[in-house]
Amino acid sequence: MLGCSRVYASRELRDRFVEMLVEKTKKIKIGNPLERDVWMGPLINEAAVKTYEAAIAQARKDGGRVLVGGRRMTGEPFDHGYFVEPTVIDGLPKDHPLFSDELFVPIVVVADVLTFDEAIGLANRTPYGLTAGIFSEDERENPELLRPDPGGCHLREPPGRATTGAWPGINSFGGWKASGSTGKGTGGPHYLQQFFREQSQVRVR
């Protein structure tokens, strides 16, 4: 699955944001992704489950609070796949590995920031880069959207929109930095693309 793995929230909004995030996460229906009302399916394999479980254990060891989720799901129909609960973790230091590692499991860590510049700096501190998004009502922050480099697709979103993923044929596909080591056309006639970087900016009103 592809999902948001870290959130930096303005300190004055943080508590209410976390409350709403936990509430929404609890309502996610997990199961067979072929069923129309299922929002989240299983992980890809047992190794991914072990990655998930190790991350949860490390977070708890390091003082993180698992606000929702954190367990492998069992019983019917979950015994027939690699199902885990979507998880929200709070209370970790901002330099914790879960804020920078690419795990590809349904875990999101939350931290607060005092300023927009602090958020941008933290976002850029990861060695990886796929998708980044900003939710803001301050129009002055819009030109700053191209300043971060955590991913090839940057989205500035109004309430009710999502920040994950790209629109095929519109946004660039592939990552930056350590997320872009297996890009398009490797070894073929388009190998030159390996030496360029694509970026998209999307504004939705």
C-alpha cells in the first residue's frame, strides 16, 4: 500500500488534528480489496508484517504512544492474508528513524512544529522522496510548495483532499534521492532521464 508515513502539524492545531486522525483511522474498513467498501487490504508478504511489527516495537521502546492500531489482525477473514491495523504513533522525537525510513506499511507518525520553515526543514531531512503535501489556508505559503524536495509530486490541498499518490499522465512518476534509484528506462534509450529530476505542483481549490 502507499500511504502517508509522517505528519508535521502546527502546534496550535496539533491536538485537535491528532484527535480527528485517530477517529478517522478507527473507521477504516480492512479486508478483501476487491470488495467495494474495503479501504485497506493486506500487506504484500510476511516480511512486510515483520517490518510493521518491528517498527511498532521500536516506537514503544523509544517512548512513542500507539494511539490506534499496532497489531496484526487474526481470525476470519484475516487468517488468509497479511493483515495489520493502520497505526498512528505520537510522542517520538523528530529525529527518530520512523520519520525518515521508508517502510511501506500502514504506520503514520505525528510531530508538531512551530513554523512553516521548520516543517519544510524536517520534510527535507529524509534521504528518501516520493510525495509531499501541504494543507494550509495561508495563500502566502503556496509559492513555497516547490521549495521542499521530499518527492517528485507536491500537492497543495484544501480540506477534504488527500496528499498521497499521483495522477497518471499529469504528475511525474518516480522518486527523488534514495527513492529514485530504479527510475524509468534504466539501461535503455531513455537512460538520460536518470540525470534529470521531474516535479509537479498541483493546486486544488
